[in-house]
Amino acid sequence: MIKSELVQAIATRNPHLYQRDVETIVNAIFDEITGALCESNRVELRGFGAFSVKHRPPRSGRNPRTGEAVAVEEKWVPFFKAGKELRERLNAD
């Protein structure tokens, strides 16, 4: 599902809201999550999961085409851990 499909699904479920208002709300939520992650904060959505940022230290990698050693810089990467309710729904038989 892409963001426009998410906006459409929410607008369909809530006919009293205009689609442009739903889009504004979805963008605001994503902006808040992004802002919190940029400040190295954790974002937890109960029943869904938690977003956090993890540090990857510098390391030596390999160019798969040539096999030559390549230095990979340190970086911060987003990380998502699914919540218990989400895992249970995904694994329900």
C-alpha cells in the first residue's frame, strides 16, 4: 500500500471527512514520526509496533563486482519492531 492508497482507504471509511483533510492528517502523522526519529527518539504505536533509530558503525565492505575492499561509512538507520498484536494477527491461522 502506498500513501495515496492509505489516504483513500481512510477517506472511504470516514465519509464525513474531505480527502484533502485526510491527506493533511496522514502527512502530519508521518512528519511527526520522521521528526521524532531525526531527534533519535523512539515512536511507539501500541498494538502496531515501535520505530527507532539504530547506529551502524563504520566497516569494511566488498564491491560485489570486483571483490575490492570498500570503506562503508557509519550511519543511522530507521528500525521497526512489530508489536505483539500485529505479530499475532500476521501469524493467526
